[in-house]
Amino acid sequence: MSTVAALIERSNRLGADPRNTNYAGGNTSAKGTGTDPVTGTDVELLWVKGSGGDLGTLAEGGLAVLRLDRLRALVDVYPGVDREDEMVAAFDYCLHGKGGAAPSIDTAMHGLVDAAHVDHLHPDSGIALATAADGEALTKECFGEKVVWVPWRRPGFQLGLDIAAIKAAHPEAIGCVLGGHGITAWGATSEECEANSLWMIRTAESFLAERGSAEPFGALVDGFGPLPEPQRRARAAALAPVVRGLASTDKPQVGHFTDADVVLEFLSRDKLARLAALGTSCPDHFLRTKVRPLVLDLPATAPLEETVARLRELHAAYREDYAAYYAQHATPDSPAMRGADPAIVLIPGVGMFSYGKDAQTARVAAEFYINAINVMRGAEAVSTYAPIEESEKFRIEYWALEEAKLARMPKPKPLATRVALVTGAGSGIGKAIAQRLAAEGACVVVADLNGEAAADVAAEIGGTDVAVPVTVDVTSEEQIAATFEQAVLAFGGVDLVVNNAGLSISKPLLETTAADWDLQHDVMARGSFLVSRQAARVMIDQQLGGDIVYIASKNGVFAGPNNVAYGATKADQAHQVRLLAAELGEHGIRVNGVNPDGVVRGSGIFASGWGAQRAAVYGVPEDELGAFYAKRTLLKREVLPEHVANAVYALTAGQLSHTTGLHIPVDAGVAAAFLR
């Protein structure tokens, strides 16, 4: 097996097990021989995981490739720890060929250590020892002479020199524990390096389990134990929009909720306040979770109004504390404060909310805080948790290199951070809308009466960080409430709702039954009302404004033949737009509508019999109905689902920020349906 292939397989195996390292955390490397692309001669190379990426999914394109002779030559020009950040730019001059991925800050560690293979990982067990008050002594007790303690030092060139020197001075060692940070292991072969990494991790796990106390987080606090699951989830759903609104004070955020057992246990114990205040230690952790979480200090049984009021008080205090933290440690060269809102909010008895620029970032923040909980448990089990100093956290959080990394991030898409809920999204117009909103950066709840169709559409859009399916009958208040509960627990809240669910029965007046009338009004008029009412409740709690869009119809203003029930319910929807726009404007909620002409291709309504009925009314073959509709328009064009989706996007992407109560025709020009 080639050097690179073995490195990739080792990385993927290590990264696949969360006990070994956190998502996107750690890096691996291998040294070997390659060919100089200019001279054709052999040259010693270093392949190392580049900046960003994840070990579990690492591929060859995620490796940085550097010439070892040039990398090692940097030692002779190293200007000292006060200027070590300059060395990151110097790595670019060490690249081999096109160089692959951008080299990370840990490149020096891998290149300078005299071993063919090196792993740097962030296992919870290893960080527990690294953050224990007597971590050096515990490391020796746990590993003997095989593993050496390295005092805390910020990642960089000097840390690479330190580890290289320690390995040279301790030939019997297979790795080291980095104070406050993680572990590094090495080996002569890829197999030996991986075995050494796993031996360190499993040995630390066994040590903590055998040596540790039974209740590292202290005694159970009366009233702070977890609520039964149904009440817990209901409480979380009630709080989610409020908490998301608070966490989005500086800039909008997507949320994630978890009530994993490890979280609920931590929140129920008497050491919670002390440990949470100490914050996380590993840089990978606090860069995603901030230095500390916001912790509610009320039991889950407190009245909801009291809890909300207390959360608002704590949030205001959190922002003041964060601003003070920034002011205390910032220098004239520090980047501007990025935001004072919490990334992690802990609610005893309920669970943890986490926030980020998208659903994946929010979910990963939660995973990192769970890592931190495990680290605290291990450290407290055998010692006292003692993370790195707050000043060191600030140096990393507001590091110029971190700022440059953030500046390289791609520009967010127009609907980034927005959570959309689309009814009738299992086919046709609703499916096209869901797909377009997701493509523009939104998280999408795909809601449909046909749960299988909703699941298929959500799967086509992407994973659960992008889209989730929900089965719902929009005529049911209970099901609509449950749908919004699922939405806010999946993504933190809801910002954009599209009332698209519908059906149609085409009959003359005398053949239209009361059941025909009731069914269409229940689904579209009543259903839109119920969905909009629940959406407004969530949006008002969030205090972030929002959009409600009705997919009405040109038939709401145009008297088409043999269509009394459908046309009347569409007129009902059209006036709901105006009524709700007038009522919800004070909350920053905009309500608009889209009036399509008949959308034949891809339409669930037309495929279910409506197409045949309308074709019979107009005396044309069903397969020519779309062309018939196109011919009667001013533009002579057929309306497709994606055209309606375009209108929804135009209404919600921000360019029409001062527009509400509007109906946009998407009918290729039906003069009889012109709005007056």
C-alpha cells in the first residue's frame, strides 16, 4: 500500500470513532519519498491533513504536501515565539508541486518530529488528563515512561519544536499529552503509529474508569433532574424560538437541540455552575462553543413565563460579561469583537441548545460541548478540572490566523440562517420551492400529507443538516402544532413559511357537493389559516421577523369555468394575505402571495385527476393541457413549478424587504387575472 493510501485509511479509521477525536479535529501525517516535478529526482515529502476537513472523511485532496528539506530549514530562520505566526505563511514556500490543501497551524509538529508517522488527536480521555489540575503526575501514573507531559503552549511552530525535542530526549516514548489540549503519538510505520494512538486513548479511558469517582459531577440537585420525555420535548419546543431569538441578537443563527443522557446528567448535578463557568479548554472546543455557555439557573418545573423572563436577564448579563472578557484581553491589534451572544445554552431538565451559521455548525457545536462535558467528567473523576487560562483562550479565539481563516470562508448564500417550512412539499410546486430555498442556503422542513414523498424530497435535497421531512395533515391543529415542534427542535425556529398544500376538484356549480366544497376549503383556506397562525406564534417569540407566503392562484381573481369551490377558496387565501400583512407587520412579519396559472408538468394536483377534469372543460387532450394554457397567455409560455419557486425566492431573499401584502402573478400574462 502506498504511503498516502495508508495515511488516508489510518485517518479515516481514527476519525470514524468519536472516542478518538472530535469532528474536524486533529491531524495525521506521513513522511516518504516523492518525485520532484522539475528535476525528476527523489525528494523527501510530508503528507499532512490540511487546514479544515475531517479525519473521518479525509481524502487525498485534503492533504497538504510539503518538502521536508525546506520545512526543516525553517528552524534556522525561526524568529522566535513572539513572531511564530509568520511561519504559517512560510509553509507555502515549502509546498511540493501544487501543494494540495492549505497547510494547518500544526504542520510544524508533524514535520519536525523525527518519526515517519505522526497523529495529533483530541480524545476526551486524553484531554481529561490534559486538563486535570495535576495532569503531569496523572499522565506518568497512567502511562509510565511511554508518554511524556508537554506543558500548555498555543499550537504553532514552537510547539512543534517542543515536541520534537521531547521525542529526541525520550527515545522510549511513543507519544505525549499536550497540557490543556490533546495527545500526539508517533511510529515508524502507519500501523505502529495508529496502534500507539489507540493504546494511549484506551489506556486513558481505562485509567479514568478504574481510578475515577462514581459521581464526578457531584450530587443530584432537587428539581433539576430531567423531565419525562414528552414534557421535556414540549418544553424545549416552547423555549426554542425564544432562545434562538436571544442567540441571534448580533446576527441570525440556526439552532440545534439535544437532550442526550450525558447532557441531562451534567445539567442535574451540583457542580454544573462551577464547571460551566470554567468553560472549555481544547481550542477546537471553545472556538465552536465560545469560552463558556449560558446556563439557566431555574428548575424545569418553573412556570414558562418565569423561565423566559429569567433567560432574557441571563442573556443580557452574558453579553455584558462577554464584552468585559473582550475588553480585558484585547490589544490594539485584536480583531473587532465578533458577537456577544452565547453559542451554547443549557436548560436543566430539558437539554442543550447550540447555535451556528448553519445547521451543521450548530450541531457540531453541540457535539463539541458534549466532548467538553466528557472531558470535565474525566478530569473531575480523578482530580480537579483546570482548563487553560482565559487569556490564552482569548489569544486563540481572536488570533490573527483564526481571523484570516474566517475571512477565507465563502460568502453566505442569500437565505443562509433562514429556516423554511413548506407545506405540500412532497411534489410539484411545493417540491420545487423546497429545493430552491435549500439551494439558496435555507434549512427546509419538507411537510406533506404523504410522508413517504416528503422523506424522498428531503433526501434528494440533502442530509438532516439541510432538510427534514414531516408528515402533516394541514386541516389538523394538533398535527400542525407537532410539525412546528419538529421544525424548531430540528433547526431552532422558523423564519419562512410557504402555504402550498392544496388540491382541486373541477365541477360545475350544480354538480359540486358540499363535501367537495368543504374538502377544498378545509385544506387550503382553513389549512393556510392554521399554518399561518402557528407560524406567527413562533416568529413573534423569536422577534426576528419572518415571511409567510401563500401559493394562491390566478383563479382567486379570475372567474374560470366549472371551478366554484377551488376559485372561492383561492380568493379566501388571497384575502388572508392582505389581512395578515396588516396584522403582523408590527412584528416584522411580511405576508405575500403568488398567483400561478395552471402548472401542469410535475404537479401533484394535475396528476391526481384535476388535469383530466380541466382538459375536459376546455375540450383538449390532457397531454396538451399545458400547451393550451400557454397559448392563452400574453407571453405564450407554459408555467412550470420552478417559475413559482422563483417568485417565492424573490419575495423572501431580501431584495423586497419593504414589500408586504403583495400578490405576484406567475401566469405568463393572463389579462383577465390582472390585479387591480
